[in-house]
Amino acid sequence: MEDTSCRGTTHNFKVGIYGWRKRCLYLLILGLLVMVIVNLALTLWVLKVMEFSSEGMGQLRIVTGGIQLSGQAMVLDALLASTIRSRRGQPITLESSRNFTINTRDEDGRIVNRIFLGNDRLECHTRGFRVTDTRGTVLFSADKNEVVVGAEVLRVTGDGGAIFDGTVQTPLVRADSGNELRLESPTRSLEVRAPLGVLMESRAGDISASCLTDLKLQSVAGAVRLDSANVYLSGLKTATPTPQPPPSRGLHPTRHEIYQLCVCSNGKLFLAPPEGLCAADNDSSVCR
Ligand SMILES: *[C@@H]1O[C@H](CO)[C@@H](O)[C@H](O)[C@H]1NC(C)=O
Ligand SMILES: *[C@@H]1O[C@H](CO)[C@@H](O)[C@H](O)[C@H]1NC(C)=O
């Protein structure tokens, strides 16, 4: 038994790789080693270049719930997001080197509202526009039917003023304190109408009415009253009596001559000399 086993080892223990096979294997192992080293170096280089760290890559950090980029991000195509928010306590600026547009769409995908910031204008395409203050009071609202200015005062500062093609309905038109108020119609007539009364009052000044042709004061059911301690009708014509009356007894007042106030049948007033009848010649122009 021992002999046979001894003989067996001397014959079969020569297994292994020798010769060119062994050199090939060494070469292969060497090649693998080189590749591993190159791979490792490349990996390290890439890690170095990309600034990998335990928290992320370069300016990009992995945080719970997302990623955080502390540098600039350039999205050269569409960016889909549901909310864009500034950092806490920081302002946000949206900037466009050309036009800037914000659209909103309805369920069918049609654009229903648009804010457009273009070359030289801001446009807002929408059915209704509304500005409210923080308490919800409407300061300005505009839609197809009306424009409402809810602010306390609507001030038009332009020199041209405000132009209305229709009517202006208001319970009060008042000038600024310190300014005068004028109602003017430079080329057409002006009408003031109120069924329950028109009051013109000047508490500290005159009232003057002047016109080119007739000035008419008419009252249908009431009277025309002149209520004053002094009533002047200056410019009345004076009748020249036909028969010259005898000269007065020297009491003629020289400065304040007193005349008789007479009325023609057509209602015209005229003056007659103090002496004699309150009469005018038929042919005189006093009553015409
Ligand atoms: C910006 O908008 C105007 C219209 O207001 C248009 O004519 C112009 O072409 C737009 N410019 C660009 C760069 O889209
Ligand atoms: C004035 O006219 C009336 C008739 O119109 C006439 O009766 C009267 O005599 C005239 N008086 C004088 C002063 O001419």
C-alpha cells in the first residue's frame, strides 16, 4: 500500500501551471492590478473633481426631503415646479431679459388670465381686476361693466384733468380748500336745474349775473322779491313832460334829485320829473 502511494505522489504531484501559462497568468494579474490602480485613481480624481463629500456633491447637498443647491442652477429648458419660494427672510426677484409673461389656464388648458410685461407696457388680460387692502376693502376694481375706485380720495393730478364722455353723478362738487370752483361751458350753454329749489348764496361777497341780451326773472306761482334796504334801478329813462311846469320854488335839490317812478302799461318803469303828472308823451320812446 505504502509503495503504491509513494509511487503515486512522485508521478501525480507535478500538477500546476508552468512555463508560458505561468507567465501569462502573471501578466494577467499584473494587468488587472494596473487596471485596478488606474480605476481607483480615476475614481478618486472624479470624486475630487466633482467635490463629492459625505453630504453631497459640490454645491449640491442631499438634505432630508430633497436636495439643496447653494450655487447657481441653470435650467435651460422648462422647469416644472408647484411652488417657487424665496429663502426665509430673503426677497425674490424674477428677471427676464426680454418679455415676461405669467399665464393661468382652465381645466381645458385654455389661457384664461395673463400678465404680460413687455417692451414698454404691463398688460393684464383678465375678466376682472381688483386691488384690495389687507382688510379686504376694495381699493380699485375693474371689469367689463364698471370701474370702482374705493379709496377715500380719487386724485387726478394731470393738468388736463379728467374727461368723462357720459354724465358725472355725484352729490357734491367741491373745490379744494384754497381754490376756486368754476363751472364752465366755453362754447355752449350751461343749465342748472333742480325741481325742488335752487339756492345761490354768497355769505361774504357779491352775486353778480350779467349777460348780453335779456335777463329774465320769472316766477310762475310766486313772486319776484327784491329784499334789500337799497334797490337801485340805474339807467331808467326819464320822461320829458310836454307842458313845462312852473319853475320850482328854489327848493330844488341840486345833487340828489328825486323823481317819480312810473310804470308804462307794458310794465316798463320810467322816471318822471318830481313835479307834474306821472306821464310820458305818446310819441316818446320811454315806453317802447
Ligand atoms: C415682446 O412682446 C412684443 C409685443 O408686445 C413683441 O412684439 C416682441 O416680439 C416680444 N419680444 C420677444 C423677444 O418675444
Ligand atoms: C295819446 O294817444 C291816445 C290814443 O292812443 C290819445 O287819445 C291821446 O290824445 C294821445 N295823447 C297825446 C298827448 O298825444
